[in-house]
Amino acid sequence: KHALWIVVLALGVLCWGQRLLEIPEYDGRDRVHELTNKNYKTVMKKYDIMVIYYHKAIGENLMARKQLEVEELALELAAQVLDDLHDKDIGFGLVDVKKDVAVAKKLGLEEVDSIYIFIDDEIIEYDGELAAETLVEFLYDVIKDPVEIINNERELKGFFNLVEDIKLVGYFKNEDSLSKYISYTKKSLIATNLKLDLNEVNFYEPFMDEPVIIPGKPYTEAELIDYIEEHDRPTLRKLEPHSMYETWEDDINGQHIVAFAEESDPDGFEFLEILKEVAGVNTENPDLSILWIDPDDFPLLVPYWEKTFGIDLSSPQIGVVDVKDADSIWMEMDDEENMPTANELDIWIEEVLVGKIDPNDNEDHDDFDDIDSEDSDEEKEKKDNEEEDDADKNDDEINYNDD
């Protein structure tokens, strides 16, 4: 009798519960290595995973030096937290773009102010904020096997609670059906609850309850990877600290549809549910990807966003942002107490997609041009009146002389 297998693949780690991570105070021990052409091979051989920050040259710039000290402290704290990790030895290092040119070239470091993670035969570029908490969370994801077992009702519930990531789940008879990393279960009821047929893989977009059946079974691992890469821009995605730069760079025609909503706030939660509903009916549209930002995740950026976009983030907002110059235009809410309906939001988004709503169409600029034109007409009229007064004055002088 064949064993029944369930496999779950995810972009990133599938954590069944939210990890509560507290970064301790720095203990004063230096764990971050300054890598040079003489020592980098020896240092890197000590660790299973090497995290390297490729930073700009500092020189005599005091502000740049202070900034590097802050960044290095974040790395030190991350190294301290991971120091007691039993599964893997993780090392941290610095490479200076000016002093360590040879090291950067040999390691394939190209983008300055980036963090590179060397694990096995892979190089992963970390594209998130340089904060100890965020970096440690990301490294946990890197270390953990991306395949999880769904073997009981509790794990099944955990799977359905993973709403913010792309998920794949398959049902197979043997381990060789997909890869040597496949997890398994003998619980056929799990496959039924997941609506899985034999040798079938379902694809879940973030925040979507219903999966898409990946065509072409039985699959090879390469075919699944190709499918994921073709569908790696979800209809609704969340801006995460660990991937914020990569996500922001993945714009559509130089623009993002951005929605601000605090999930912990009643209005924000309601608006997010409306966004999910709209995204659910537009999953087949490759030109639509709504970027949801929870202001609670980026408290230091809230004042900057409010000033740059001219909006109040104490309530939900949705708009279109030009990624190059930060020009933006935001949906007007008729009633602050009532969120727009899904239909109203869908119509607004459709107008964005067809170009009727565009942040580059600067109406304010046109208004200023009109004001300038009006001022010019007034100035012209004033000048004409002055010329007429001068002419009348000259006539009076002529008449006086004639007398």
C-alpha cells in the first residue's frame, strides 16, 4: 500500500505561529568581521552561512561614519541573537567598496549598501531594511526547510492562516513525485479538505481563499518553479520590511496602486476586506497589483509618507504613486465614516488602469498656469488703462498750452 504524501511549498518560510522576537541589548562582544583579501576565505570557512554587508566607503565623512556604526550595531545584534543557534553557524562580515575591491569582485558583490547571504552554493540578496529584528526573521526563513508537513487538523488550520504569502500544496503517492524534500502524511482526509486530487498542485495567491490548479500534471520541479516565477506578482500583496525595496522596485509601468490601512484598526480592517474582495474578482488581470502598506509596520516612515503624499494615515487611503518622482493622486472618500464599496473601488481601479486617473496629469500645475494667464490679462488691462490716462494727461497739457 502506497503512502500518501502532502507537500506544501511556499515562497519563504511557512511558520505555523507568529514568532515573537525580542532583540536583547548589545553585550559588547564583537562578532562582525571586517573581511579583507587576506582573511575572507578563512573567516567564511568557519560558518555554514555568511552574511556580508557591502557598504560604501566612509572616508572622513562624519555622518557617513555614524551611519555605518548604526548599521554595524544592527549586524552585531543579529549576530548575537543567532550566536546560540544549534542548527547552523552564521557569520557576519563587512566589505568596504573602496578598500576591499578584490574581495567584492571574487565574491560577486555588485550592489553597494546591500546584504548578501552565502548559503551552500547559493547567494541570496537581502532586499529589506537593515534592522536586527527584520534581518534575523529573514535568516530564520532562509535556514528553515521551505517544505512543511500538513499531517493533522492543527497544521491544516495553520496552513489556511498563512494569508500573506504565495502557497503551493500538492498531493502525491510517493516521495519521487516532486523532489526528495517532499513531506508526507497518511491522512487522506487532509487531501480532501485541501480539495486536492492525486498528483495535483494548487496555487494560492496571497489573501485568496480559493486556489488555482496548476495545469500540466504530473509536474517536474522545474515546471513548478517556472509557474511560480510567472505568477510571482500577486493581485494584492503586502509591503514587508524584509523585502520592501525589492517589492517597491517591482512596479507596473512606473507606478504603484498603494493602499494604506492599519489591520488593527476597525476602519483599516474593513477597508482591507474590501481590497481582498476587489482583488479576488481581478486575479486574472496581469496589469493589476495592489500594494498594501500597514502603517504600523513602518512607524518611522509615516510622517514622511504623509508629507510627501499630502494624506492623513490615521484613516485608510488608496492612490496611485509614480515611483520615480513620488507624484501621486488619491481616491476621494465621499464620507469619512463609510468606506467605499467594493464596486466603487473596482470602478476607481479600472479608471486607473485605463489611464483616466494618472498622477502625472498634474491638475494643480494647470491651475497655476491658468492663474498666471489671468494675472497677465489683468496686468495688460492695467497697463492699457495707464496708457490711456497718460494720453488724456497729454491732451490736457496740449489744450492748456493752446489756451
